[in-house]
Amino acid sequence: VRQYVQSIPNELLDAARVDGASDFSVYRFVILPTARPILAALAVFRFIWQWNSYLYPLVLTNRDSMKTVQLGLATMQDAYGTVDYGMQMAGASLAVIPILTVYAVMQKHFIHGITLGSVKA
């Protein structure tokens, strides 16, 4: 994100300052809208990272009701150690739905970032 924000042209920031914008206004009305595609990508990556976390919930939770989806899927076995793979596959298929939903919501920001440099001045 830092590299992306540093690639914003200084002329754009200077033009906002010439128009009387304060530092916060430059940040809010120039930098944030320009950095929207990278922030959308960061949001998707962070969501996927947190959604798929395994070790941290494994260490901190002690009840079945507190387990995350991925941890519950990994520990789905009966007393004899056998696993119902059909049930695990169904659970894994359902666990993908929130990730696809977040991606679908953020997709318009990705498209905006791709087409941002394609316009001729």
C-alpha cells in the first residue's frame, strides 16, 4: 500500500493544496479515492487470511462452540478416528461462500484499478 500511495503524482497533491485543501482533505478526497483498488485488494487478502486462520484459534479455544469453520472441519472425526469425507467436503464447499461474496463485492474496485491507467489524456 505504501508503494502504491507513493506512486500518486505529486502534481495531483499540489493541485489539491493550491485549491485550499488541508492535509486531511488531501488524504480524504485525493489519496483515498486513488488508492481504492489497492485497499480493496488488501481487504480481500486480510479477510481470506483471517477466515482461513487455523493455529491461533486452535491454541485459544477450548470449547467446540468457539471453533472457527476451518478448525471445526479439521477436527471432524468420530471417536475411532474415522472421518466422513463427504461431510468435510460439503463443509469446505460452504466455507468458500463468504470468500466468494467478499470478492464479488470488491470486484468493481478491482476493475476500476485495472481500467484506471487505460484512459488516454
